[in-house]
Amino acid sequence: MIEIKHLRTLSTLNNTGSLVEAARQLHLTQSALSHQLKELEGRLNCSLFIRKSRPIRFTVAGVRLLDLADSVLPEVSNAERDLSRFISGDAGRLHMAVECHSCFQWLMPAIDCFRDSWPEVELDFSSGFSFLPLPALKRGNLDLVVTADPQPIEGISYIPLFSYQPMLALSRHHRLANKTFIEPEELAQETLITYPVEIERLDIFNQFLIPAGVSPAKIRHADMTLMMLQLVASGRGVAGLPNWALYEYLKKDYVVARKLGQEGVWTTLYAAVREEQKELAYLQDFIKTAIDSCFKHLRGIKGVEDSVG
């Protein structure tokens, strides 16, 4: 009566907290997802979650099936990996770089999980601070790049990981802290704290300031997210960071965050790979592991369906 797809659906619903986001991640319409859940509840003759609850709350029966999913789904994934190894071989190389410099929060758990499953794959990691990763991927020096700025490069495909909202982090005592959103012109007299990369590779510039023709009064660099937020909290400047990277600091009332513009800004993070490699079993499994890690560890992100390239 209970199928693997049902366990995956319930697990995804639990991780995302909403029918809309679960449907996006599962590549289903919301109607199809609702029908699948109602059909399962009809088979079992019981409700599995409480309708119109946010986030989703599961019944006792639903929690029991989530326990089953936690037990069964990892075994299914392991079996699928083993079958992929039998078909395509298990050795290879995965050298990667990250242009999203606050991504280590979810990327490192994904790498650890992948390493346990594919011990024969040679793993290496480079920071995107000091070189341009996408041309290095094209040349074959890298095998995967995590980027929010997909460039139309021949032979490179972009697989969406998730969408997120860039926000402006401010001191709780900042003059703009009482606003609900920030206009580009309001940053013209501010010190903007950023990672040490070209401004065109930063969301707050390429999606907010540059289109408005605005530049901050001063730019200050910091290598680490924590260092950036310490400077923000002490009133040394403001910083543009993803909503999920700010979650723990906002929870502790360390800083405040405001939307970029009245409607806010959303952007998508991609895994860039060479087209001739994207069917490799271990590469596909790493991307799946990375997406699972994103939705397990990050708050405020959304699933995406389209791919580029």
C-alpha cells in the first residue's frame, strides 16, 4: 500500500514545510501533489497532516511514516548508488569551486555525505575568491562550480539548486533599521561590506545597485560571513547576504535584515558542469546530495525547476 514515492513526498513535505515548496522540489503541480496525498490517506484510512497549518504539522500516523521514510529512503539511495556504480564504474574526479562564498554552511555536510558514499572519487575544493571558476570549468581544471551568475558559455550546463532572497544586514541601531525595505539610493552614503570579489559577482550589485546606477560611498572587504556581520553589528557598515545565511544571526538579534526594494529580490543558485560530464553517476549523485543538504540545513529557500544551458 505504501510506495517509495509516498515516503519521498512526505519527507520532502516535512523538509520544506509547505505544499507549494514540496511540489516545486518534486517537480509536481500542487494539484498532483495534493491528489497523491489524498490517495494515500484514502488507502490508509487516516489523515497524515493537519491542513492549513504553517509550517505543516503531521498527525501521529504521519510522524510514523516519516520515521519509516528516515529509515527506508537512505537505503534506497544507497542501492541506487550501487547500481550506478555497477553500470558506469565508481572511480573519477570531482574538483569544485564556489562563487557563493557563504555556501559552506550546507556544502560541507553535502561533501562529507558524498565522500562516504563515493570513496573512490577524488575530491578537491577551491575558493572562488582569487580566480574565475567558470573559465576554469570550461578548460577542464574544475568539474563543478556553484554559482548564482550563469554565463552563456558553450559546453557548460547549469543545474538549479535552489532560489534565495538577498537581504541587507544592518546594525539594530542603524538609521535604516526602522524601514521595511531599502531603496538603492539609500546606500549611496553607506559603507558596504562585501567578500573580496569583483562587484559584478555580488547579488547586491548586479541585481540592485548597478541597475539603479548607484554606488556605495565606500566598499570594505571581509573574507568570512561572521567577520562581515561583526562589522555590521558594530556599526562599521552594511552587508548584502542571502536570507538563509542571516537566519541564525537574526534569531539571536545580532543584526536586522531588510528587503532590497519594495518587492524584494530573488536569485537562483546553480551547479555548473561540463555537458559531457553531466550524466556521470557520481556527479549526478553529488548534485542530488547537495540539493538534499540545502533543504535540510537552510531556511527561507525555494525549489526551482528550470535549467540553463
